[in-house]
Amino acid sequence: MSAGKNPSAIVFDLYDTLVPGGSRAVRDGVSHAMARDLGVDPEAFAEAIRDSFDARCRGTLGDLHQTLFRLAEQFGTQPERAALDAAASFTYSELLQAGGLSS
């Protein structure tokens, strides 16, 4: 970079650099638990979560509750608010704890 020039962009490598992401097994475990709350197949839901990564990052599926509802709809169910609340209750700290990671 030339002296006196301001950078026009900064690129961050977020996962496993700034934010521990855990292993696929840990992330799938959280997806399986969410699926049970939503009343859908855990393996299929974990796959849907993985396949929707880009859309979820871009926010095109809506907020967390909307995203969970839309993903559950793919499996023929329309979960009630209580089921969505339960599935959404998994926090970052629980993900870290499940993976044996520290914050």
C-alpha cells in the first residue's frame, strides 16, 4: 500500500479465526437438536442448514425465526411459535460448550 493512501477494503477471515466455528459434528449436533424442536428429520435438517449457508449469511431467509420456519417448511411442517422459540434458544455459548471450545 502506498504511503498516504487509505485502504478501500478490509477482508476478514471470520470462521475459526475471529469466531470459533466448531467442527461439522458439533454444528450438526446443534442442527439436530433444533430439528427435534421443530419436528423434522434431524439429518435432513442439518443438511438444509449446511446448504442454506450462503442465504443465511446474506439474510435472504429473514431473521432467525423466519429462517427456521422456512427451512422447516421444506419438510412439510409449519412449526408453532413455541417450537421456533425452542429451536432458536441455542446460543453461541452452547455451541462453544458442545464443541469443547472456549470463548
